[in-house]
Amino acid sequence: MSHRDSPDRDPLEPSPPDTSSRVAAVAAEVLDLLGSDRQVQPFSERFPGFSLQDAYDVAARVREARCARGETPIGRKIGFTNQVVWTTYGISAPIWNYMFDTTVHDLASTGGHFTLGDVPEPRIEPEIALHLSSAPQPGMTDAELTLCIDWIAHAFEIVHSIFPGWKFAAADAVAAYGVHTALLLGDKRDITGGPVLWGSTLAHFDVELVSDDGVIRDGHARNVLGSPVRALKFLIDEIARTPGAEPLRAGEIITTGTLTEAMPAVPGQTWSTRLDGIDLPGLRLQLD
């Protein structure tokens, strides 16, 4: 069964009234777990019928609560765009969730360091982030979408799982912040002077992820649904299909998913990347 299938109803249909208490309970639990090292049994196992739409309703409630305590949403993360990892996680399509001013940082401002803190089972992912200069619309071509982007950046996303062993359904991942911990942005490249060239470049580059203890993972632009721009197209269409979801707006940062296998992140490690075929510098990150 795919993550969109349900024996009872389309999981992206608006949740019936009797699910509101379930959504409220999960949202409260997710907020309580935020920033802690605690893990819980997946919601889909504890709440029969917990659907993808329920999870996006949870994400909306969590967004409102985080805004109420002073955080500002500044973009979206797309998860599981790399189809290579779908079997590992039991996922059959990507997901998304919000990023905040408290979770997105310029890597240079951190001195090339990131403190993992208490988040459970963190992993590191090399990604491409896109900044929207105008609001993209469903049905746009790749070329039209590229015209909505004014800068791009190579980035590391730190992710974590509140579910032991990274075992969960897609709805669980959505509800749990989209497994997002932090996004660390490298140098920004203005692409407004050559959107056609950049559109092609974003579909044809390679990346190598290396740790100081000798671990190497290779990736390619095509790993994220064909390219980062194609990943953006997925996000636009998915938001349009999700009742109550906030549409993308100019000024948002979109990170498009891991280009390689997500690797366990351990304090004391140093991770670096090298990119080939795209005018972006590699990154270096010390984990504390």
C-alpha cells in the first residue's frame, strides 16, 4: 500500500470532525518533543487511520504554535525526494514541512560548526536550496519555475527521528517536523542572469559527501526527482492537493532533498562535499 492509500478514504480529503481530537493530541505531543532527545512509537501505529492529511493538519497546528511563541516560517523542506531511499523507509513518495528562522542558518555565521544537541538519531544530508523571488504556480514548466528563483545554495540539512530506528510511515514523518532539524546554507549564487543555463545545470551535476573517518557517498542531481527544480514542482503540486496548506510565496527558501544517502551524524565528525558540474563551492561542517 502506498503512503497515499487508505481503506477508508482518500488521505488528502479534509479530515472528518472525529479526527480533530486525534490531530490535536498528535500536535501537542510533537510540540512537547521538539528539541528533546525523547522518542515515541509512530503515531500511525497508535492512532488507527492516521492519514497523510491528518499529518499535514498536525503540521499546520505546529506551525501556528511555533509562530505564537516567536518563530517565523521562512520556507519549506522537501523530504524523501531521493527515490533510492524509499525502500529503506517504507516511503512511496516525498513529503514536506515548514522551516523556521530558528532552524535555517548561513553556514558561515556558525563558523562551520553545528551543535547536534539532544536530537535523537541525527543524520546529515547534502542538498540544494532554492530561494523564490516570485510565487510559483501549479502547472509551470521547468523553465518557468527557474524564472521564479533568484538564488540557489548548496546546503547541509540535519535531520532526526523521534521514532526509534527511523521506522515510520510517511504520515509520521510529516507530523514530526518533516524530520527537519536545521538547514545550513553555503554561498548563495544569483541565477537571474542565466536562468536557462542554470536550469540545465541544476539537472546535471554530481556531488561527493565525505567524512573525516573515510566514509564516502556519491550523488547526482537526478536523485531528487530528476533535479532540484523537479522537486520544487512536486512541492507546488502537493501543496495544491493538500487542503488548508499555505501556498508558496516569494521570499521562501526551499530545500529540495538529499542528493546522497543520509548519513548518521555524530559529534566530533567533520563532513565535507565536493560538487562537479555546477558553480557552487563544496561545504565543510564540524559537528559538535
